[in-house]
Amino acid sequence: VSAAEFVRPQLVCGKGAENFRKIAKLPEDFNRKPIESTTVKASYDKSCLYLQFVMEDDDTITEAEKNQSQLRTQGDALQLFFKSEKDTFLWEFQFSPNGKKSCFFHYGAGRMFYPEPESAFPDFKVVNKLAKGKWNVDVTIPLSIFREKGFKFTKDEKWTFMFVRHN
């Protein structure tokens, strides 16, 4: 089974979703290309992880007012999860179109804001570029965020990541 077979092509987003719900009745109605697609590019160097997201979006909305909040509940947002294959805990990053960002450390049995209270907010960079019909996000995450918890982030350590788009 190829990785592409796990992608559900019947995603319908944006203004087209309301009309789709009214007319979709047969199984073949649900087997269509996404109306608003997302592409992602990832790279890294010795100090940072770089991610670039390009999203088609004809109705970008955000009500996010502050960092370190659940941005995914406040309109359009991106949510990223990073996990080492060796451990059960993971990091979660969230971004909104108006530049707000959040970072959480999930330690396997719950979630806590990261960093811990009274510590400096992790210095990761998010650059949003909004244009008609598009939302582009460039993210730079210093590897020091992971190293603070003891990860070496070397080539022999395998990591996985998942992103969720809230539209």
C-alpha cells in the first residue's frame, strides 16, 4: 500500500462545503479531489527545522488573540506534531493566519504548556503570507527546543511529524 492511498481525497473545504453537503447523496459523490489543497516542504540544518506550507484558501478566518492558546479552536490554523520514534512524548505547534503561535509538550500522560510557567516562550519563527485564495506559512523551529529535553536530534535518531489543517 502506498502512502498516497492513506490520503482521503474526498476532503471538501471552504465555501464549497456547504453546497457539497446539500447535494452529496451517493458514494461516488465523496470521491473527489480536495477543493482547497495543501502542500508542505521540509528541510533542516544543524540548528533549525524549516517547514513551508502553501494552502489554497478562499476564506481565511481567525479569531485568535494571543499566543499559547488553542488556535485550532479559533478559526483557520495549522497544527504540527513532532515525535521521536524512541519515546512516547511529543511536541505540538500551532499557527494561525494572523501570526499567533502556540507550543505544547505532551509528556505521554497529558499535556502541558511549553515551556513551563515563568520560562521564556520558545523562540520559533512563523511568517504568514496571505494573498487572495492562498495562505502561505514559513516556519523555523530551532532544534534547541528539542535539545532542551535531552534529544540530540542527530541523523541516527528517527522522527515523525504530522500536520493537521483546520479550515
